[in-house]
Amino acid sequence: MYRYDEFDQDFVEQRVEQFKNQVERRLKGELSEDEFKPLRLMNGLYLQLHAYMLRVAIPYGTLNGKQMRKLAEIARSYDRGYAHFTTRQNIQFNWPKLSDTPKILEELASVEMHAIQTSGNCIRNVTADHFAGAAEDEYADPRVYAEILRQWSSLHPEFTFLPRKFKIAITGADHDRAAVQVHDIGLQLNQNEDGERGFRVFVGGGLGRTPMIGRKLREFLPEQDLLSYCEAILRVYNLHGRRDNKYKARIKILVHESGEDTIRNEVEAEFLKVKNGFLNLPLEEIERINAYFAPPVFEDLPETESAFEAAKAESRELANFAKRNLNPHKAKGYTSLTISLKPIGGAPGDATAEQMEVIADLAERFAYDEIRVSHEQNIVFPHVELRDVPLIFKILAANGLGEANAGLISDSIACPGLDYCALANARSIPVAQEISERFASLERQHDIGDLKLKISGCINACGHHHVGHIGILGVDRKGEELYQITIGGSADENTSIGKILGRGFPADKVVDAVETLVDTYLDIRANKAEAFIDTYRRVGDAPFKEALYGSG
Amino acid sequence: MASTVFKNGQVTEEEWVTVSPDEPLPAGKAIVVSFTDFLADAKRFLESSSKIGVALAPADDAKELEPYLNGLSLVAVDFPQFTDGRGFSSARVLREQLGFEGEIRATGAFILDQVSMLKRCGVDSFAPSNEVVLRGLLEGSGMEVTLYSQPSISPSEQAVKGRPWLRRETAA
């Protein structure tokens, strides 16, 4: 993974020093909350419903055991003993004291971490495929480019006061695991006919109140042009994005209102001026950064591991875990292992300090000290030997981390909702908890198969409900929490926005409604191999609508 | 208008005359004119013996000044609110794409924490509307950060060995 050199370390320490002064000025009353706001936001500090919330950056979701242990220590010393992993592959502490935040940032800096650009109208933490560097289907490790983008965008002199926040995601394979088409800029690594590496570039995707799928501006952008092209996009957006209404200020609205061709022409014209300037990516620099992400030296292992096969035959729990929580690895005898942070009845994405320490220990012992946070709010060990899986699973299960539900209905995404968030209209976590309890039977979940359930507590859509196979949106109707259900959304290479099926359901009926949809699918699927989303795409929403609302 | 300007490390008072389009132009002064008024009759302003500055509002397209830049002493990039970051792009376009060599001044409601960013976008003088910002500029506060992770055209930065995009502030 990327390692700080002296420069990176000094860079972060200067920021901590700067923020320490700002907090002191705030505590002394020299800065008003209004004046302090943009400064604290630049350091990831939000004022929430009950307290400050500190969001710490985990660039493209990659961290090591030492860093995870530090996060656990912070959760224990400065918070309430747990933390929340987010859909931007970051981590949030929900109860820090303002006066403690400079100390927390110092602690983070000691393990090469920070909270820069996790909020505010700037280029946010760049996200990437959580199986990067391990997946057998990738063209190249997308984290190399994510790191280049991270450095370029950190405290960017021109793009720190944009019309609105700006999110970039990058994925390494044709199969998109980073939801790139619902980002402000989505990058998908590919190759041209001459075998040269580059990117498919999408612009103007996003969720929120106005969900939009990104428009493809380029089928192939050569890799050396990555920063120049991004700069061109950002400049067009900074100058022309709407600033009159914060709900219409994302680049997706500019793209929508101007039209895809106009935006493409403007970006390409700007790109011609920027191209071959100081942002041209030198090959040596790509290689230098690539070296940081060199995979571990893999042993020459057999394709199947007999001890592992035998253990699976003996333990149904292990077999279930292996079926759902392992992803094919590029090296024989290895796998990428998903640790679900979605225990039945738990809050999606939460982990206790103790669990974080268990994860750190396991990563160091069995996973080449590499940990990923996925945008689906789980933890991934990208490189694990198949023969170690039984022991890892045993330790995970003993610590409440062994849920064999990756990609299943109980592996839902949910925003913090009304329990924490100042923007929310409705609770999300309790709904996720109730649904996972309703579908607690693993046998039933495995029978249902791949199903992405996503829950947002308001139209800002932090729970990504628009791209859930089943999406749930909490709204407030005259003081009552009501839940709208959408169906057919998807955030992979076939991105689609879910359709609202009809009127919303009160809190005590929404779980029944989800169950009705699932039962309808089970009744009409062509066979067991046809996933929920495929059945929906085959038959449309009519049978689902009828099941929920009758044929009237 | 008298402007209190922070430039080259010190505060100076500058006399800029604001004129409306139908007035005769004073000779031998420094005149600042709005972008719209200037473009409506650029030739007249450029023929004057006064120094000419153009005040650029956030929505004004700096590229339209391209044919006239040789005749301008100053472009004042205005920040009616610090959260409106269009001026950062305008300044870079003027310096880097249009090759403007005159003074680029930030005016208005920008905050202290934006000063180093403005410099990196090509701004070289500051006329803040808030006195606290002016005081901060004089005291050199808010300047803890001297390391940057992307290149800029600021003349007071040095590249970092072995890292093509990193810059270290040398003037601070």
C-alpha cells in the first residue's frame, strides 16, 4: 500500500497544526461558528444532531493492521467504543468532543491518516474497487490512479470551493465494483486496440434528490491524460455549475441542463488547453506509485486446497461462508475474503473497538497486513490463502464477524438516519435491523441469492436506495415516518435507477412489504440461478406492483 | 475609490478611479472599470493615458479579455462570497492560459485560509473587505501550510526531488 515519505508526513502534520490553532481560536470565541464551519469541514468535522461527528479518510478504502488498531484506540479513548464504516470507504466517529479533535488528528497523523477532504465542497476521498490488486478480472490496480488523483486533489488551490461536493470513483475491471456511473466522475480502466492502458470516463452521475446515470464522455482516455482531463472537467464545472440552489449544484445537473454533447465539447476544448502542461502524467511517476501497490509475493499453491475442501464438507457454517464471502483471486490457492459488518439485527457498517482489533490481528497474521473497507460497508482481506480460511472464519465467528451474508438481503447498505443525522427525515438503521431479523434464516437468504437492499433516511440518498435492487427511502409525511419502496436499481456496469412502486408504507408495514416483494420474486423466477434483479429485468415491475398494491 | 491593498508583504493605499461609461476619462490616473463596461467600449479605455484595470465578477468569462490583456495593468477578481470559488478558475485562466502578466488582485469577501490558494492560482495582491483578513495577512497568520501536493505557477515554490507534482513554499 501507499507509504508516506517525509513530505507526506510533514504535509499532514502541518494540517494538524493549522487545525489545532483554528480549534483554539474557536474555543476562545475568536471565531464564530459560521467562520469556523468551513475550516472544520475541511478537516472532516461535522456538527450533527447530538454532537460533532468526525469523518476520517481511508483513501480508496485501503489500510493496514496498525492503522485499524489506531482507529480502534480512538473509538475507545475518544468515542463510545465503536465506529461506523461509510459508503465512501471512510470511517466516522459519532461522539468526539470538539476539544479532543486536534488530539485525534495527531493520533491519526502518527499512522499516516487524516480527515482532510472528507467534507466540504471539494473533491472528496477517491473510492476504488475493494478487490483492487487481487481480482482476477482487472486490467490494472485502480488504486495506483486513485492515489495519483488523491495527491493531485488534496487541498487543490482551484477546486476547494466548488459549487458542491465532488466524488470520483475508479474501478479496474469491466465488472464495475465501485459504482462509477453514479459518481461525479467515474473512471473504468480499460485498454485500446493497441493494448495501451486508459480509462472509460463517465461524468455527471449521482444519487441524492435527482438521481442520474453518468454520461460517457470518453470511451478511451490515455492514462497520461488522467489529471489533465479531470482538471478540464473540474474547471468547466467550477465555472459553470449552478450556485443559486444547493440542490441543483452538483455536476449532474449541469450535464443534464446543458446536454451531454455541450459538456463534452466544453470539456474537450478545455482539455486541449490543459493537455501536455504540467499535469501530464510521467510514466516514471506511475511506476513509482505502482511499486507501492505491488502485490505480495504469492506462493505457488494448488488451485483447490484439500484441507479447506474437507473442512467445508464438515462444517455447514464454513461452507456457507465460503459460498458467499470469498471472491476469486488472481493467484491460485488464494482468495479475497469479505468480513460482513451486517450481523443479523446489527447496525450496518458499525464495528466495536474490539472487533476492529480482531480484524487488525487477523490481517497481520493471515492477510499480508492488508485491509479494505468496501463501499458496501464491509471489510475485505484482499489476499488470503484458501487453507487459512477455516481458522480465520472460526476467529471471526467467535467475535460476531462471521455472518455468511455478503451480497445477500441482510447485507444491506443503510445511512445513519434519524438516529444520528441532522438531515434525516426517518430512521434507517432500525429498518435495516428489522429486515435482517425477518430474513435471519441463512438458508432462506441463500435461497433468495444476490439481492442488494439499500436504505436511505431522506432524499439525500446516502444509503444509495436509488441503486438498490430493492430500495427504501424514508420520508416525513405530516410528522409520520413513511417508507417509499423502489425496485430495479443497480450500481454495476449495468447501472439503473430504481422505480418507485407506489405509495409509501408506515414503519410497521415496510418489512412486510419487502417480504412480499421477495416472495413474489421466488414465485416467478425462471430458476434458482436467476437473481432478483434479472427476474425484475425480465418481467418488469407489474407483478411486484400487483403483489404490493393489488391489481386495482 | 481608495483601496487598501496587501502586496509584496506590505499594505499600501492605492487610488483607483471608478468611472461610469458616459463620463469623460481622466488622464494619467488609474481607472478601474467593470467587465461589461470595458467590453462595451474597450478601445476608448485602452487609448486613455490612464492605467486601466478591469473588475471581474464571478460570472464574467475572463477569456473575453484575451484581445485586450496587453493594455491592462490590473484584473481585479471579485469574491462577493468566499464560498463562490469561480474566481480561482478565472485567475488561473488569466495567468496560465491567456498569459496575463499584469497584476491579478483578489477583492471582496475571501477569507484568510484562501490566501495561499489564491496565490497559487496566480493572484498577487489582496484587497479584502474584512479588516480581520487584512490584519491576518500583515501578521502572516494562517500560513502554517507550506507544502502542496500539486504543481502551480506560483513563483515562490520549489519542486520536491523525485516527486514531480509536489511543491514546497520557499518565500514563507
